Amino acid sequence: MLILIAGPYRSGTNDDPKLISRNLDNLEAMALPIFKKGHVPIIGEWVALPLMKLAGSQKPGDDIWNEIQYPVAHSILEKCDGILRIPGESKGADQDVKIAIERGLKVYYHIDEIPHA
């Protein structure tokens, strides 16, 4: 399965780069366990961050950031088989889960719920 990892990225950081980086680390910490279960992990920021940089985004929440960040995750969800929602408040991740449910995708809330391939 292709599994989107969703959780806090910018939420709760007040745009502090160190806190944002820590949130990305938390998302990425789930990637290898998903891969070891025989699946392909994806995080929206892996695609969105380089695009935002190339497009000239200067800071989280600017117009370019908003144009790319969430639409990328929503586009990725069109190709995914499931989503892992990690803990933490995040409107974006909650929206990802809502879209996943609407599309009939598997929604996991803990790595142990994901079956081995």
C-alpha cells in the first residue's frame, strides 16, 4: 500500500522553525516502520517543501505556501491506499483523514494497526 502519514507539521509551533522541524521528525519517524511492513510511506511535506521553495515561498502561511501545501497532500491522497494519522492537533491532518474516509481509504491511528504486506 501507499500510505500517507498525516499529523502536525505547522500546528502548535507559532511558526518556530525548530518546532516545525521537530514535527516533521515525528512524521518521518513513522516512515521506516511502514516501509518495514512492506508498504511505501509518503509525507505531503516531502513533495510540498521543494515545490514551495522553487515557487519562492518565504515563510509558512504565505500565499505560495497556502497555494501548494494542502493541495499537494490532497492530490497524494488520490493515489494512496491508506493514511496513518499520528497524534497531535492538526486541522490539515484532520482534513486529510476526512478526505480519506470520503474516498473509502483505510485510516490507521497507530502503526500496529497497519498489516504486513
